[in-house]
Amino acid sequence: MKLTKQERSWILYDCGNSAYSIAITTALLPAIYGMFDGVSTMNLGYFNSIASIIVAILSPILGTIADYKDKKKRFFLFFFLVGIIFTASLAFVPPSSGMWQLLIIFYILTVVGFSGANIFYDSFLVDVTSDERMDKVSTRGFAYGYISSVIPFGISLGVILFLGLDKAIGYQLGFMITALWWGLLTIPMIKHVKQKHYIESEPKPVLQSFKRLLTTFRNIKQHKVVFVFLISYFIYIEGVDTIIKMVVPYATSILGTDSLDMFTLLGILLIIQIIAFPCAIIYGNLAKKYSARTMIIVGIITYIIACISAFFISSVWHIFILGAMIGSAQGGIQALSRSYYAKIIPKKNSNEFFGFYNVFGKFAAIVGPAIMALTTTLTGNARYSILAIIPLFIAGFFVFITLPKDTGKAVIAE
């Protein structure tokens, strides 16, 4: 499939911001935060929750306002700039300063910027391509994002290894590298992507936006397909996000830190990123032949099999195989969920509806980790915790299969 200039520019932003996900959230920030005296890296969970709640509250409100003509790009630019400015700012709070509170404030602002920009980035999908091409464009965004994020992350790791794993300067330079990569790959998006679907400006736009938001919220049950999809999405993406965040802690609990050193854990992370690249593209190609709905179902089933397999792991090689299995479905299920949703919502209200989508996504991975922790506490065996999240995938599966096979019949009238 030959991509248009707008489609390529949109995909390049995924390549840019994916560097943030793997480098900042997963690796660099937790490492440098742990170098401060008297702190626990487990507290990062609280700070992640604070940032997620902020974005979840703002998402539908901002999305509704941004549906007006010429507003989407402005909101996108604002949050994007917040994201990269404060990602770079993380480099200026070394552990020697003792100012871990300032580091956390900057980090929360990076999360708000990253997540806020993604609301509008996702909703731009309806502007850059047609319904027929949406599945492939969306999956390519995730695919190229996964594989390209390895580049700045790899450079950062090289710098860290060269300067010393116990030296903060390497991690600080990693923050700068990530911000620079994210910024440079966003330039095509800023130059070439335009808002095509919008609502004409009207008097008192903020007040009118709140009225539209309340009307949509009250009537969302009338949008049956959207409502059912969001319920299903919330349940199964809860399972997906839980595995993404808990696969390393789970593996460490089962095999112990003696078997899983830092380099092994980073290797597992890279395996997931690299395998997710071709598999996301494959999901997009198969979606054209068998439908996005069918491939999302395949993804859910893959995760169920992965959870069952994880119960039996007994060596490091099993973790790599498990990582490969997760990577095979991760990009596909996320990308096709985005494109399936984009097809069933009214395009001129895309920001508003993606605001709701973002709310469901932000509150995901709250219940799942709690279930895993509680199961481990009650049974005294971490192995049972991975089985405890299988019901999330099963419940999501049974809700999802009630959705129509043909999204064209489900589109809300504009």
C-alpha cells in the first residue's frame, strides 16, 4: 500500500512519541529516580496514577472543544510542546540535587503532554485517510513506532553503558536524546496534517462544548455500537495493559532476580518491540481480508494463550518466548482497536469521541495489577496471579463478539 504524504506524516509522529514510551516510562525515569536518596521506585505507581487521572478528566472536555474548526492542531501542538519541553527538563534535575519532587512534577507534566497530544493524534486518523485504508494506516503507525523507538533507546543505552550504569549523566543525556527524537519526527505532522472534519465555530464555544459533551454523555447508550465497543475495549485493554506493565515484575517474581538481570530484562523489552513491528503490519493486512473485528478477536485469544503459557514458565528462555507471543498481538490489537473505533464514530466529532476513548484507555491497567497483587497475597504464589486476569480477556471477548462484522453498518449518522 502506497502511503500519502499526510499518512506518512501521521505515522512519523507515532515513530517519534514511541521513543517516550519505552525510554522514559519504562526504563530511564525509574532508573534515575531510584538514584535519589530515601525514595522507592514503587511510588512511581502513585505518580503515574495522578497523571492518568488528570488526563482522563481533561480528555473528553478538551476533545469536545477541539472539534471546532482549526482547533485540533492547536491543542495537539500545545500538549506536544508540554511533552517534549518537560522530557528535556528531566535532564536538569540530577540525583545530587536531592530535588526528587521537582523531577516528579516534570515527569507528571511529560505524561500529561504525551497523553494529551495522543488524544488529538489519534483523532487525526479520520482526517488523514479513508475508512478503507484506516486499518492499515493505524497498524503501520504502531508498527513503525515500535521498531523506530529502538533507535533512540539503543543510542541512550549505549551512552549509559559508556558513561557507567551507576552514573546519572548517561540517563540525563537519554532524556535529551528522547526529546530531540520526538521533536524532529513531529515536524512532518505539523507541516502536512490538516483537520478536514470539524464543527463550525459558534458563539460561546466553551459553553457550547460542555453542552455537547453532556448531551453525548447522556445519550451515549443510544449510540449502541460505540457504547458496546467502549465497554468491551475497557475490559480487554485492561488485560493488555496489565500484561505490558506486569510481565517483568511477574517474571522476576517467578524466576528471581538472580536469573533476570538488567540486561536480560532490557532484552525482553526489545524483543517485544521488535516482534511487534512486523506483526502489527501483518494484523493490518489480514484485517483487510478478514476484518478488523476478526483480528481483534485473534489478538484477545492470543493473550489468553499467553496467560496460560506464563503459568508454566521455568526459565529465562520461556520469558523470551512469552515476550514474543505478547509482541505478536500487542501492536495489532491496539492499532485495530483504534481504527475500528474511528470507523464507527462521527468524523466531525472525532475529538470528542476519542476523548471518551482516552478515558477508557487511561483507567485501564488499574484493576488488572490490583487483581494480580491480591491473588498473589491470597495464594502466596505469584503464578496464580497471571491466571487471574484471564477473565478480563474472556469477558471482553464475549462483549466484543456482539459487535457488527461490518463497521459500515454501524457508523453513527453525522
